[in-house]
Amino acid sequence: MSVTGEGIPDDVPPSTLADTVLHRLPAAYAAAADPERAAQNRAYMRDVAPFLGLTSPVRRALYRTVLEGLPRPDEADCTAVALRCWRLPEREYHYFAVDFLRRNVTHCSSGLLPVVRHLLTAVSWWDTVDLLAAHVVGGLVAADRGLTADMDAWIEDEGRWLVRAALLHQLRYRERTDTGRLFGYCARRPGHGDFFVRKAVGWCLREYAKTDPDAVRAFVAGHRTRLAPLSVREALRNIGP
């Protein structure tokens, strides 16, 4: 995927489905906008983007309306819808893209990962990063273990969001978790200077503790002097020391 100087991918594939979605979507969402709620949402999300002020139930209903009667998308459709939604300023369009990818990731190949990487690093905040990491990146890596090499690169990235995505991509794996990478990634970033990375270290450990609490306790015990207190609290929240 090539990128323009402004950081926007310049090779969005043609897609009749995306044309229809991007024709219907702004009209449907704008009609339901709530300016007062939009201002509250924007403040809560630290001004990452403007909002339309749509509640989750409204977004879910409009999602179905926008896609009504459309065929199942292929990878080019997913790429086009996601990138074109990301070019729209309001955050709810980004949420639409995330939901669209979550529901259709099984129709996509490892070739979608560079697109998702762009979404993780453009207009980035936890509200889109976490869902993309756990549901989209996680799905792609589960289907193609060759993508673990990309995760190994992401965990070393200088930016916080790719590091967080690498930590969280196995969040839903449970018994299928690659524990070597899970614990290895946490050991590589034990005292990271960013809150969101420290939180992610604890979160991925806490989630895996539902599968193997003893392994998590042992890891924390062995790395307690290096792990941030926040990470330790999160990891042991439901299982105790």
C-alpha cells in the first residue's frame, strides 16, 4: 500500500459496494446527529476527532440500514470502505469502518494488514485501536501465522499504538494463545513510559489469566520488579497474587 505525503493511502481500490456505502452513510448519519452529545463525546475522547453524537444503539441500527441489500464484501471492498470512511472527519465513520472490518475479516487475507496498520496509526485513540487489534489484527494473525513477524516488529515500534496492538492482538485467543509471544512481549515492554502501553500489558495478562491463572501469577512474580505497578494491578485483578 502506497501512501501520500499527507499519510493518506493513495491506492484505494475501486469498489462498487464502497461507492454505495459512502453514498448512503453520510446521509443516514447526518440525519441522526446530536450536536450536544457530539460536543460531549469529543471532549471525552480528548478531541481526537469531531463527532456526530450518535449513540451506540443508533449506530447499530444505521449500520444495518446502510448495508441493507448489499452483497457480501470481498477484500477490495473492505479496504475501500475502511480507507474512505477514515478520510471522513467525524469519528462515527471510523467506527463504521471498524465494525465493517470486524464482521468481514474472515473474507480477507493477510494482505489487509497494511491497511489496518494505517488505521491504527492515523487518527489514533484507544476507541478504534483496541477493537482493530483484538478483532481484526487478531483474526488476520490467527488465519496466517506468518503475520507474527509483523507483530514482532510492532512490539518494538516507537509509537504507542502499534505496541498496544501487538500486545492486544491475542486478547480473544484463550487456549490458542502463543504464550511465548504473550509473555515475551510483556517482558519487552515492562516499564514503558506510556500509560496506554502499561495498561495493555496488564490487560492482556489479565485476559489470559482466565485461561491459565497460574502462568500469569508466575510471570508477574518473576518480573514484578520490572513491571509497572499499573500492569501488575491489572494482571492480578481477578486472580490475586
